[in-house]
Amino acid sequence: MKKKLLFITPLFPGNKNEDTIVPFIYQFCNYLDTNFDDLEIDIITLRYPIKKEEYNINSIKVYAIGGGFKTKWNSILVISKAFIKGAKLFGRNDYDGILSFWYSDTAIVGKLLRIFFRVKHFTWLQGQDVKSNNKYFKLFRPSADRLIVVGKNHQKVLKKHWGITAKKIANVAVDTNSFPKLNIGSRTIDIIGVGNLGALKNYSLFIEIIFELKKVLNTINVVICGDGEEKEKLTTKINALGLRKNITLMGYVPNNKVRNLLNNSKLLLHTSQFEGNSMVVQEALYSGCKVISTFPLSENITNFFFEDNKVALIKKSTDLLNKNQEIQRVRHFKIEDTADVIYSCFFDSK
């Protein structure tokens, strides 16, 4: 008999083409589905897709609650619906355990199901949920041995804010089978930015850095992949600084096309104000890019550079773009190791 796990997430792609929605979780689930023949996965997704439905992606069965994003006050209703769905699934499935993604309403659903059905339950923290403003930590303080973080720095931030040291680290990693052949020739994109055009990603600083770089690299070619609420504001800033010929806002770009763009880029500039362990950083490194980030990984990684102020970011970007260095893939974290960590939470061995 196959082993079986129930995953609970706030979001999941509605089909294979929506690969920019929680891309790491999506790829991780597909990796398990493809490489762990003894394991079956069911997924309850709380808020997206926004329509209540049941569907399959490969052999993964997905149950969308359709909670949507109306207001923060509908959390109780969403939790209730998800718990009822989970209870029904337990009625016809012999689950070995539950994995919640993020310490949010997903974790509460998992906790309730664990109490009622007496199975193992872990929560895999994914990003900002480790910060001090997470109301769920205040209301339902978790046990350290039931938490998983996405990196060593993520573990440190959790310890700083909550005094909890998560016992397990399952790093964000990439499935190398989905990358194009490494481009070791000419790369026409000098700098690339990837991510939602929201305040968290801090593209205002990104644009200011490009403005300074243009003074010494007049024809610098930059692309930004992503869409979001600050697009109009950022477009205005690009125009005001005379960067229309230098910066291209690509809008929404599917993940597979992002990887093609990374394969034609020299440098990923990552100006985010907070990250757990960014997937695009891992994608860029494996695509042969140098990476400059405003958020550390607490790891010594080839071709990854941490800088925490504007002057240093400009200097490091200039230095890297002026150097003619060998292009190489960097794979610091392996998705098979990440999968083994999660698997070992529930089972003794593969």
C-alpha cells in the first residue's frame, strides 16, 4: 500500500500553465509526485483558485476551497470549510500525515485535523511568516520540533522574533530538469529583476541603482519580470530618470520563460526587503548568473553576493559587469535533499 500525505496551502496553480503561483511549492510537489513512487499527495488549497473545484495536476489531487482574498475577516469561514473538507478526505483516505505551508490559517487547519485524526503534522514556514507581526504565532505558539524552515537565515529570524529554533531545515531548491541548456556564450541582458512589483521587492531601489550604473554603462540593458500594484509608480520613476531605453518592464512572465531570460542574463539584482530563501536566486545561480542580493542566505555560495546598502550595491554591480568571468552553473541546494527532509518527517526511510 502506498504512503499518503495531505498538504495544506493557501495557494496552488489551477493548471500546469500557472507556474508562477507558489512556484517552489508547485515544483516541489511535482518532484515528489515524479520521484517518490511509494507516495501519494492530496492538496487542500484555501484561497486560490478562487473558485471551489477539484482537479488533478499529473497524479496530484487538488481540492480548492475557493476562499478568495476578500477580507482578513473571512479566515474563520475558510478554516471551517477547509477543516470540513479535510475531515471528509480523512474519512476515505488513510493519511500518514499533514504538511501545512506557512504558519497561517493553513497551520490551524492542520492542527485541528491532527487533533481529531491523530496523525503527524508539520508546518513548513515559507517566508514572512517568521516575522514578529504574525498573529498566528501569538495565538497558537508552535512546538519547535513541528516547524520546518527554508534556510539557516530563516531559522535565525524565527529565533530572533519568537525564541524558537526550528529543528528541521528544508532549503528552497530547483528541479534541474526544467532548465534550458546553459548559455556559455554572449548574454545580452546585463541585469535582470524577477518578482512581484510590490513594496516588498523594493524595485524603487533597483531603479535608482540602474540610474547610477547608467552613468558609467550608458547602454546598460535591464529587464524586470513581474506585475503588481506598484507598476504605475515604477513606470513613472523609470521615465523621470530617463531610463525608458534601458529598463524594460516585461509584466507577467511564465516561469519557463523566466528561466530562458535568466539564461541570457549576466546578473540578477535582488533588492527585496525580506526573503526566506528566494527561489529565483537559486534559479539564477543555476542559470549561470551572478547574484547580488540585499538579503543574506547565511551560506557561502559561489557567485552570490550580499550587500546591504545602495553604495555597495552599485559598486558590486559595476565590478561584476566589468569583469569577464567564466559562466558556470551553481547548485548549492539540491531538491532531492529537500524532499528527503520532508519525507523523513513522516517516514523512517524511502
